[in-house]
Amino acid sequence: MINTLGHHLNKSVFVSIPTIFDDESGHACVLVGIEVSGLWLEGEELANALQPEPKKRESPSVFVPFGQIRYLVPAFPRSRETPHLAQPHRVAPAPQTREGKPGVSDAKKRR
């Protein structure tokens, strides 16, 4: 699990931490560190949740134990930066027999 998370180090992620955010939705953070028992995260939403007063503040690194994290997903680039994803393609319908049932086409039967 730690190796997989390592691919997202210093990148934006969406993380659900109900004990900090009071909800289960994902909030934008940057994954800045990984330890055996939890993650180091930074972000404006995280800073606002921990210090709601509008003081001049930096985005502090906050350690969150794995037990407090509901889920974490990578934040994908904006659509203009995202390569075109493979679109589902239509599969040709099965050839029909003379009776109108799916089966081997008449052309294949003649071979």
C-alpha cells in the first residue's frame, strides 16, 4: 500500500477525513509524506478546517493516522490536460440466421 501511495507523493489528492472535516466528502490536499501509521497532508481546506479563524497562515503539514482516513483518491488533471480516454466502442450485432435468430451468417455456412 505504501508503494502505491508513493506514486502520489507531492501531488494533489482528494481525501475524506470525517473527524477533521465533519463530513465524508473528499477534500483537496497535497500528499507530502508517508509513514507506516499515516500520511502527511497539506492544503487550504485542511488548514481552514483546523484553524477556521481568518488569520494569516501557511498550509501546515498535518499528520493523519490511517485509522482516521475514510478514503483517498488521486486528483486527476483538468479535462483540457487529460488525455482522451478510450471511448467505449460498439460491438457489431450478431449476424442473423434466416429464422431471425442470432447465429452463424449464411456467408460463413457456405464456406
